[in-house]
Amino acid sequence: QFGLVLHTPEGSIETIPAERFVTVDSEAGPLPAGLRGSCDVTLICGKADSTPILAQIAEELLSEDGIAASLQNGMGHAEIIVNRLGRERVLGGTTTHGAWRGEDGVHWVGRGNIRLGRFDGTDAEGTTASLVTKLHEANLDPEWTEDIQRTIWIKILLNVAINPVCAIAGVRNGALLEVPELWEQAYSAMLEAAKVAEASGADLSEIDLEGTLSKVAGATAQNRCSMLQDVMAGRKTEIDELCGAMVSLGKSLGVETPRNEMLHALVRGIHISSSLE
């Protein structure tokens, strides 16, 4: 009722008035009639297991020609949304902005970027072009890409590297650059995932994987990655959609992924340990 308090990367504190947004309980029943068909764009940012209900909510919120953009981690989310809305109304996307939520508000601790694109590789026009403009005006560094699948793969590689290692060790992203042993685990997992990506048809030949990982870890050094936040809160993580997906896809493609198997097992062990008295 008092609005949203945002701590920016530069140290300023902003308050977004409560009247600027609406909170809806998705389990309480259908959306209020006044919200149905009221949005040109929905940004879907939830966890993997919430994608079906979020796709349903997006369908109810969107106008007839409205679009949904998935900025989620892992694989397979966009397909679920496409099945609900149709391919022409769905954008794939990634973000490397770092943030975490505390008792005193949301801490935006690392400026990153947002990448968006259509799965058919066409240009941004109409509503999508307007969305990119609005994101620019908000200083969120958006970029339209003609190969969103490749962009999503790069984000998956970063997630596979950063999330499980930081969650297991209980450290912020910057620790990967400070502790050589943690860096070794993270980078090895990333290289395995890159082999899986290439075996599935992704072209990563021009990507400096080590440099990309170092840049993102440095830019979000003070961030608690989403998986660490889940572990701290006792929530289920997205390890199955990250390392678990790499292991499964790797097996189907004949690519060995021992580091991802280990990280997958360890985080699943944390799931069990958090439920013990």
C-alpha cells in the first residue's frame, strides 16, 4: 500500500507510488473485468513452474494484438507461451540486470541489458518497436536481435555457470572472480553447456565465453543470483531447468556433462536438506 522502494545501482533510493501498479492474486479466481484486454505488452519473468499460469494471465491481460515477452531463465518457457498465444504474439528475451528483494525494498545492484527478438528472426515493428523504445527511455539497455535462440543459449550458459555455484557456496556473484576454485567450477559448467548448445545447432563460434562470464560476474558482483535467493528463502530452485536440462539434452546428443551432473545433484540435495527439521 506504500508503493515499491527501489535502491538503484548508483546508491539513490526511489519510491514508485502504489497507484502505478496493481497486484493480483492469481489463485483467487479470474482477473477483474477491468484488467482483461487492457495491456499491449506483458513481460513474463516468473519461475519455470509458474509459466503455464503466467501464460494464462498474459492471455487474459493482453489486447487482441498484444504481445508477451519471456525474460525467464532456462529452456522451454517460450514454447509454453507460444502454445497459448500463438507464435506471432510471443517474443523471446533475456536480461542480465541484477536485483534482489529485501525487507527494505528491491535492490537493483547491477546494470545489465535486455535482449529481445522474434523466433522467426524478423524486425521489430509496431508494438514491439514501441516496447524497445520504452525500455530505452527507462535506461534498461534493450537490444533487438535477429537470432534470439542464440541469445537465449548464451544466457543459459551464464545461468549454468553462476547460479548453482553461487547458490551452493552461499556467495554473491563477484565471489567467482575472487575465488579461483569457484571460477573453475563455474567456467567448466559453462564450457560443458556450450558443447551441448553447439551440438543442438547453436553457433557460438564468435562468443568469448570466458570474457562474457567475467564481464557479467563483475557487473553483477554485489548481486545474489536468483538461485541463491531461492535457497535462502527455502524455495524450490530452477536447477532442473538449468543444469538438469543440460544433462538431459547432453545425453540425447551424446555430450558428456559431468560438472553439470554434479552441480545438479548438489542443489537437489539442498532442496532436501532445507525440508529437514
